[in-house]
Amino acid sequence: MTGVDHLDVVGAQSVLEVAEVVAAVLGARMEMGGEPGRIVVTGAPDPALRVVIELAIHDRGLPERWTRRITITHDRSSDERRRWTQHLHRVLTERRDWTLTSA
């Protein structure tokens, strides 16, 4: 069974903004068109890696304070999944003024 890691992002303007940065970090592309407000990052260097970005909490506050959730799965290895999660957490924290937490 595939395990799941989550990174919650506060401070991003949109799901699209988070997806663009994640895709750039991974050297991947984005796919939209499934569910509204949900973007899948594909074409990562590791074909077993799957990254999905969406709203985590439907808040009633200001949209820029809404939580965006990055969901990371890896088809073959929980160690690889954790490695990618740590990598994304580190790089996104360095590149953006976002607050990231592991959920």
C-alpha cells in the first residue's frame, strides 16, 4: 500500500502558485482539469513520485491565509517518499516566505 505525506502551506496566494513552484523545484509540469482547485504535478525525475496540490481547509478568513496542501505519494518506497517530502519542505522554505508544516 502506498503511504502519504502532507505538507501544509500558509502564505501562498493560490493553489496554482504552489504548484508552479513545486513543478519548478522538481523539473516537472502541472496537470489541471480533474477536480476544481486541484493540480497534479507530473513528469518528476522519479516516475513513482506523485504530488498533488489543493486547498486543505476551506477557511472563512482571507484567501491568502488559507491552507494549501501538498500531498506526496511514492509507489515503491516510503523512504523515498519521506526523502522527497523533506526535500520539498527544505527548498520551499528557502525559496518562499511561506509557513510549511508536516500534517
